[in-house]
Amino acid sequence: MLSNDFDGVKIGLEIHCQLTALNTKMFCNCSSDYRGKPPNTLLCTVCTGLPGALPVLNKRALEAAIKIGLALNCKISNNSNFFRKNYFYPDSPKNYQITQYDKAGGEAIANNGTVETNLGSVRITRIQMEEDPGKLQYEGSITTSSNTLIDYNRAGISLVEIVTEPDIVSPKHAREFLNTIQSIVETIGECDSKLDGSMRADANVSISDGRRVEIKNISSFKEVERALNFEITRQKTIQAASKMETRHWDDVRRVTVTLRVKEDEEGYRYFPDPDLPPMNISENYIDEFRQSLPELPDKRLKRFTKEIKLSEEIARILIRNKIVADYFEETLTHEYNPKLLSGWIATDIMGYLNRNNVEFSDLPIESKALASLAKSVSDSKINDSTAKAILLKSLSSGTTIGDLLKSELDNLVSFDDLPKIIDTVISDNPKALEDAKNDSQAIHFLIGQVMKVTKGRANHSKVKELIETKLK
Ligand SMILES: [Zn+2]
């Protein structure tokens, strides 16, 4: 689609982030380490909602939610509380979900934030704390499966739900925003987004005066962009959606399908959870977290562009992933050559990893090794393009940079032998020397002669430097 095909498009997102740094569930002591465990083994009376069982809020969940709220520039509520959202669906063993609400006296933990992206800022309506439901599993696709399996190990896992205003203007903007949120929660260390299902998004989209359509259960950011592109084309084709509805993204068939025509909020019969008292959160308590926040991606971006003098384009690529930005800074501690190192990481290395579907965290090159390659360039032992060739060869062959660099240097004529070779070339070409004194271009003839004599094994920049000294 062309960019003006997105005129009048308004997209809002609801992002569920599991608080993966927590050891136990949100309101009980069951382990939150549910991935790969036998189904229905991490359960207790609280997370299955047996009569008389009382939930107690996990303090760490509150701390994590406050930190995320502050990082997204939200106002933290001093009187936040929990509500019950009642619904009858097999993913909830107790027929309600403990969550937060923004009406009827309800107050989410964080409100009114804003997040900058390079495609425009997005307002955060609120961040609410809630528990994850259980997991339904289908044989094949949700639309064709004849039966449903239920695993409640996930029921009661701590989540924050980040709700945005409909400020997002295109599917690409949505993806960019999700990347920004991911980078922020990774930096805070409360959500490991690499864990399967730890970050999930629902999107709502409307075009001009059409009704709002919600797309549920989108599993990855790439799928968000795809699902939105599909849904916008679908809505444009049918002249804007005529009914408010919830659609499911079928990522196998790559289409959205009607899940249900949207229930009214009244259908959920929200009411304050009588088992959980309101939280009184003092400004002093909030301030403690404000003081201890780590350097967030937008601040890091400014430092990379202002202090380290990277181009904004390169800096943005680096800060988008905390692991990448950390790696870059680690290389600088060994060899301070930010321009060279940032370029290699942001273009050569990340390009290679993308093409081969490898995560940056699995990069087989240690920061120290990459720094040593940069140092060889700074010391004029090899030139930039030789270094890049070594880097790419190391990535594709698995041979270490150290070994490749050594064989490259062993093959070069030593710097000590170069002056003698240059003297011979100059005395054999007296006219070229005279030409070079008047015409800076003529120096290339002399360099070419040296490369010919050494069969290309001389260091190009060193040869140039030595001849230039001779000319003076
Ligand atoms: Zn439990």
C-alpha cells in the first residue's frame, strides 16, 4: 500500500507484557515458571478461585508496574485498586479476571503517559495490572479445530496491559511503537520479550467514520504489521466496517476472522474486588523508583548522538535492542572507535544476522574481538575494507577474528621493509616522483607500483603515508 492509503486510519494498541522477572504468580505462591511444565501442575486454591481462597498481591508485581509506568512517562496513581471482570469462558477457572478499571471508581496503576518514536509520539491512556488467563490449545487452527485443550498453569501470571490512544497512523508506525516499548521494558528488566508469549498485542483499527474493529491475539510484532495491513485493506474494500466487532488474526491463513460481535462493557459486570483492598501508594515510595530507573532508550539515543557523535539513523538502530546497544558500548571500552564499530554492528553484523535469522544474543563474536579488528584499522595495519572482509568471513565461516587477522597480517609485507621497497620504486620512476610533487593524483601511480612489486601484500594506507612523507 502507498502511504496515502493510510489516510484516516487510526490505530490503538493494547499490549500485554508478562512480568517475567517475578518468581511467583500475581496473587498466590505458585511458581510463575510455567513454560515447558506438564499442564495443570502449577495450581492452587487461589489461582483456580476455589471458594474461600484469598488472593494477596505480589509486591514485586506492583514495583514492576510502577517502574514501567514511570518509564512510559505516566502519572502513577496514589489510590489504585482492583476490579473483577466477569466472563464465562474456559480460559478462566474462576469465571472472572482480577484486573483494573477506569470507571466506577476504578483507577489503574498508571495513567496519561507518552512515548516518542521516530514516526511520531503515541499517548498512553493507562497501564493496568491484571492476571493472565489460562491457555487454550487447538489442534491446528482456532477456526477449524474440533476440540480445545486447557492448561491453567498460566492462569494468575502477572501482567501489565499498556493501552494507547488511537494515535498510531499506519501499520509500520504500530511496529515501530512496539519495538520502542519492547526496548523500554527490556531495559527496565521486568519483561524478557524473548520468552514465548511474554509480549502480546491486540490492535483496534478504524478508518475515517467506520466503526472500531478489534484484532485479538497477535503473536509477534511482524504479525501485528501484517494483520493491520490486511484489516485496513479489508475495511477499505467493504467501505469501512459497519459493525463493532472482535476479529481473530489467523497467522496460518493470514486473514482476520470474526470472533464475536463485541460484547458491551456492561456484559463484564465490573465491580471492585472485595478480597483486595485499594493500594495507597505514597509519592515518596514512587520517588524511590523514579530515582533508581536505569538509562532509558530515548536518553541513550541522545547520549549516542550528542556525546558519542553517532548519526541519528545508526544510533536508533542500536538503541532499539538493549543487547545490541550494550554490546556496542562494550566494544568501546576496548577500542574507542565509535564510528567504525557502530557502522559494523548496525549494518554488517545486523544485516548478516537478519538474513540468516539469527538473534543478536547468539552472535558468535566477542566484543573484545570486534574491538581488536577496529584497533588494527586505527593502527593502519589493515584498511577498512580488509577489516570488513575479515568480519564477514568470521561470521560466515565461524573462524575467529583473531585467527583471520593473524593470517592477514602474516601475509603482509612488514612495515619495516616498506621504506626500502618504496625507495626502489621511486628511483625506478624518477618522472613519476616529479609529477606527484605537482599533482596529488599522480601519487596513485607510485602506490600502484609498490602494490605490484609486493604482489598486493603491502598495507595500502601505510604505503600512501610513507610516499606522502617522501614528497615533503
Ligand atoms: Zn496459585
